[in-house]
Amino acid sequence: MRRISRKKRSTLANRAIAASAALILGGGGLVAVNVYASAGEGPSGSSPPTRTQNAGSQLSTIDCPEAVNGLPDVPDEARGEVDRELAAMDTQITDAYQQFADRKEQIARDPGLAENAVLGPLRSKRTASLDRIGIAIGRVGERPTGLESLAGCSLRADDSRGGNGGGRGDGNGGRGNGGPGDGGQDDGQDQDQGQNQGQDGGQGQDPGGQDPGQGQDPGQGLDPGQDQGQGGNGPVAADFVDIQSVQPGVDRPRQRRGASRGTFTTDCGRNENGKFNPDNVIVAPGVSNGAHHMHDYIGNQANDAFASDDDLANGATTCRNQGDRSTYYWPVLRLQNGQNEDDADADGGGRDQNVGEIQTPSQVTLKFVGSPVGRVTAMPRFLRIITGDAKAFTNGDANANASWSCTGFEDRQLTDKYPICPEGSQVVRTFAFQNCWDGQNTDSANHRTHVAFAQDNGRCPNGFRAVPQLVQRIVYDVPPGPGFAVDSFPEQLHKPITDHGDFINVFDDRLMKKMVRCINDGRRCR
């Protein structure tokens, strides 16, 4: 595995992080089952939502329907081939986006060029891939019809470019029912019931009527005069908001009688050893650069596109408890400071418009929590969970499930804005993973329907059972201001709403049983 060098940066890791309110619910405030799937998600079979282009706005990216959500159930025997074709379709979009970016000025003068040079060829390639998907499914089951309707793509504008602080920066910290207390600082002050930043009904929103760009210094840390980030395709100044201008939006949920109030924390480091790759073994197994962006990995060190369950079972781990060989990964965070990493000319890096200095987190906390209404049962080994949507900018926010905040302000959570933190505060990313399992499958054709979020009443949907919920909190010491971004598919323009996390459970049976007992008994364990 190629190691990417990192420049030494001063950190505030040794200072006491300001105590904050809970960043994910402890149980009561939950949302309905989330069934749309893959690292890119949206309503099944739907075309991208129609967006009205603002006067004077410029076409910024390519918008395609998420093909996986238009597929019927894919037989197990066909999944490998289908996954490879879906990954190929992602590459087709990436290539077409690059052609569009290279000719953006010409297309602005001659809109017909977009159809002839970009969208027409892309549609033809997608149609061929969809045909191969139909053939693969038809070999072992009934061949689906109508897949050609998923081939169409369009150009669209970046709707956030108005710089008015609008959008859904609403304190919605995701769809999970997640972590107790301070969401990761196990300092003896955790509350048995956490607080809900996802049920505020829009409280905490940065109203569009506020001073446009409040708290922002447009251009600071961004490409001077371009407002397009170091890579030229985002983020823009309007993607950032001053966390101090966001209203608190965290409510304390109710814990029901019989709730499983314990926590289990596993320490797997911060990726100090620098394991990165642009693969995604869950969504695109067997495909190099299946993610088109770089991932940080902690835990299992055998994870790449070609890792089998046996490889993961036998892989080394960075986790302190060797019974946890699970793999935890997420898109890297980069500084947009004009500096490049060693991957500036590599897949997942500069070739996919992900540039800048990769940041090592100052803190990573992996905490498993219980159910607000009852006991949890063990996760199956090799259970795969994706939370969030890497394509939420074009797919819509139905499955966006990462939240952004700052230390000392974690009662204020954002989904579609990056936070500008005050001096002495650090950027925080939080993921609360799905906490209900269908009791049968460790994966599904769309990589999501085998797991779900609990419903508003705290109970799992019919046919699902509660399992320990992973709440992941990642802290970064970055300079104040809008000078950073997560890696993304190029056409997603490095939007904060595209943040996502991936997890494969490789706990051994003994440690998993310990986790379940600990959570159900109301204890705090490591």
C-alpha cells in the first residue's frame, strides 16, 4: 500500500476539548426506516429532481439518476458483475465531468456542445452498461425491463452559490439514534440518555434571511478570485457557515423503560500510519478506484477493493483490542491551502479533482450504544453498513446522514454546510450508523436495505432487530475559516452533504458478546 506523506502540523490535541452537549440522540428522537441504498442514493428508479436554474447561475456539474436504485432485487449470483458495471458507470460520470469542466466556457457559449460532446456519449455508455446489467441478472433470474430510462443525465447549476447561508444547515445531525453524552469523550460525564439534534424540525437553521455569508470570509482558504477551491470544482464560500450563527437545536430524547443504556468504546487510532486508498470494497468489490476519492482507514489493515471476508478475518488491526478486526473508513479531509499531497497525480487524488493536504484527525472515537426501548442483539460477523450518501448533492438529501460541528458547539449540527469554527475550537464530523438489522443478511444488493434506522417510537421496523449502534466522531485541528473540504466524486463538488462513513464488523464472537452484555447491562466498557 502506497503511503501518502503528511506534513507535520501543530495540533491542539493535548488541550482539554470543551465539554459539549450530546451530538447524537441517546434514543428517543428517531426517524423512519431509511431504505435507499449504496454510496450514492436516491428514490428508487427516480431521475434527478428538477432544479430551476437561478438567473445568472452557471452550469456546474453533471446530474445522473442513481442506477442502483432503479434495479430490482439482484440475485446473489449476479451481484459481482452488477457491482462492477455500476462502478464503471461512476467512472463514466467522472470522465464526462472532466470533459465538461475542460469545455465549460465553450459550452456556455454553445449549449449544443454539451449534448454532442458530453451528455450524448455519456448516455450511450450508460445505456450499454445498463444493458449488460440486465443480461447479468437475466442469466440467473428474470431480466428487468425499462433500465434504459436510467441512462439520461443533465447539466445543473450549483444551487449553493448564492452565498446566503441557506440550504439545510439546520442542526439536523443525521438519522441515527446514536450516542450518549458528549458523543465520544468518555470522561465520566456522559448522560445515560443523549440529546437529539435530528428532531428539531428545522431549529438551528441558518436562516436565508440572515446577513448573506454571515461569519464567512469569502475566498479565505479558497482559490483567490475563483471561489472554487484548490481543485477548481469546489467547495465554494457559500458551503461554509459560522457555527456561532447557527442556533442550538439539540433536544433531550426520552429513554423508555428497559432501554439498553450502556456503551462500548473501541480504540483503533487515528490512521497515524497513513493507510489510504480510493477503493470501496462494499460498493465496488474488485474494482480499483471504485470510490474516486481517498479514504482514511482505521482498524483492519487488509481492506482494499479485493479483500475477501477471509482476508479481513486474518488482517492485522490498529485496534487496541485485537478481538476487533473491523474496518472503519471515511473520505479524507484536506486543507485547500495551495499545497498538494503525494497523490496529486494519482487515482482518487488529483486525477479525480481531490487535491490539497490530507489531515490526520486529532481524535477519533468509535462508540457503540444501545436502544432507547429495549435490549440489543449481536451484529453478525462481516455485517456491512454504509451511512450517508456520497452523491447527496445530485441525489438529494434523503439519505444524508453525517453532521458537522465544532468542539464547544456540538449542540449545533449541520448537514449541508461546513462549519467555520472560532479560534481554539476544532472541526467535528459525526456519523450515527443504522441500528436495526434484518436478522438474515450481512449485505444487500443496494448495500442498505438489510439495515435500517429505528422508527420515531424507538422500535425497529417489522422484521428488524436492534443491534449496537456505531457512533463515530472525528475531530480535526484545522485553521479557522473556509479552507478545507472532504474528498468526493468529482461531480459532487466537495459538498459537505456528501460526507459518509463505511463499517464492516469483524469483531470476534467473544468480544461481540461482551459488547452486547455491556450495553444491555447499562455499563461503560472498552
